[in-house]
Amino acid sequence: MNQRLCSLDALRGLDMLLILGVDVLVYRLHQYCPQNGVLQLLREQMGHAPWEGLRVYDCIFPLFVFLSGIAMALSLQRRRDAGASTAQQLLHLFRRAMLLVVLGWVVNGPLSWDLQRMRFASVLGLIGISGALAGCWVLAGTSWRWFSTAGSGLIILAVGVMQHYGGDFTPAGCFNAKVDALLCPGVLHSGSYDPEGPLCILSATALCLLGHSVGQLFLHTGTGKRLFLLAAGGILLPLSACFMPVIKGIWTPAFVLCTAGIGCGLMLVFHVVADLLRLQFWCKPLLIVGSNALFIYLIVHLVDMQALAARLSSGTWLLLLPNNGWQHIATSSTAILLAWLLCYALYKRRIFIRI
């Protein structure tokens, strides 16, 4: 199996595109046509579930973690083939985690170091630490191919037991809130708990390990068996929602397994179309974004692309589009285009910003 998967980069690009401005564009369209049932449904899906439940927007972050696990399987194999030792690979994982933690602080806000105002938990920190923990488990394992799956199962079981017996499934009474109050310095994102707190990092580690198991399929399994297992994962894993609430805010085991199942299903579709059938013309725009996912995440969180698009194009849309609603829609579309063109410029110059 070629260690560079077009399907992986394209799916990661689709994932990032949803936070690149597609969400704002959907809001604008819904504001213009508030009675349209389809737009109303899309608008609802472009926001987080209030507490229990699952919407498209809830899947963006965990899908990225899942895809990171797949990429980790390929990158560890590539480094191993290049002669990297286990110690070197561990050093790389921890260096990457530390850098992502610091970048997460930057994204959160000013580095005041004031525990009353600064939030230390972050999306990037969760990605970095969970990836490092998953990588340590994989590197410490034997040659048993399903070692990462076993590790994921142990973590999911442990987290499930702690959440079930250590509290209830409410924002103030959940076990995550108790752990975050004890271990998380600074401000908590949601008041009583933080969706990127220590227990959520543990759950994300399980999701990353499930992604690693899928990556192993691409490295060591024949096409027929690989497709069967991806389809089985896409169907069976979401059934966990029948046994435990799906709550994104505290990364319950059902949430982890549901998003892993969705990741398997999407990866199956993208793999068949892009890698096996070689129908890659449609995914090239997504691949351009997915090849610089970290960069585009930082850009959209550090630069107000909507304000930049308004500064550059609002006068033009004012002249061409007399309707105020369509002017806002055109400006939001321009913001997406600007971010994509930035990714395209890097892609054309073969500049890939990775850690």
C-alpha cells in the first residue's frame, strides 16, 4: 500500500473546510431564507448539540483526531523504514505535543499566565497530547497488529466506568467536572468542565488508537478485507449510542465510538472513490486544504477571514449585488476562497507545514 493516501488528505480537507467558513456561509444563507427547510436543517447541523446528541459540527474535531491516528500509523511506519529508533520516534511525538500545547495557548488568547483569566486546555493541546499517548502505546507494543485496538478498548472501558460510577451525565455533576476542577488550571471552557480536559484527552487517545488500527488496515491488509472491516466499523461502532449517552462535551465512550464509526464510513467512501477507482478530480480542492490542515486551522483562528474578505470585497459586492443578504453571502464565500487560495499557493510551492 502506498503510504500517501489521497483519500486521507481529501477527507481531512473536507473536515477543515467546515470550519474554514462553510459554517458562516450556511448561517448567511439561512438568514436570507429562514423558512427554507433544508437550510434550517443545515443551520442546525452547523452548531454543537446543547449537551446530549450528535450533529455534524460535533464530528469535526473528533474526525480530525481519528484521521490523525490513521496518519500516525503511516508516518511511524515510514520513519521506521527510514531507520528511526524508538527513542527518536518518542522524542518526535513529545516535541510535537509540546509545540501543539503552546500553539493551543496562543489560539485561546493572550499568554497572560493569569490563572483567573487564561485557559490552558485547548483543541491543539488535546490533539498533541492524545497523539503522543497513543504513539507511546503503539511504540511500546508488540508486533500484535491489534494492539492499538486493545488499548483503545481498555481506555474506553475505563472512562465509561469512571463516568458511570463517578458522577451523573449533567454538566455540573459529571465525573469530568470533578477531574477538571482538580487537575485543570485556569479557566474552564464550559464553566464546570472543559471539553479538552484530562479525561477528554484520555478519550481522544482511544479515538486516535482506533484511527491507528484503521491505518494498520491500509498497511497490512488486502483490499477486500480492508473494505469489509471499514464497512463493519461504520455500521457497528455507532450502535454504542444505544447503551450510553452521546455527549461531545465530556467525550463519553458512545461519542468516541460513534465518531469512529462515522470516520470508518467516510474513509471507506473516500478510499473507494479516490484510491481504488482513481476518481480524484473532485477531491483535488479538498486535498489542497487537507495537506496543510494545521496551518489553515491556525489561520482561521488567528486571522478574522470574514473581516478580511469584507475589507477586500464588500465594495465590489455592494456594486454588483443590490440585495443586502446576497452581499453577506458573497462576502462569506470570498472568505472561503481567500483561505483556499492561501492553501493553494502553499500547495503549488510544495510547502507543507507540519509538526
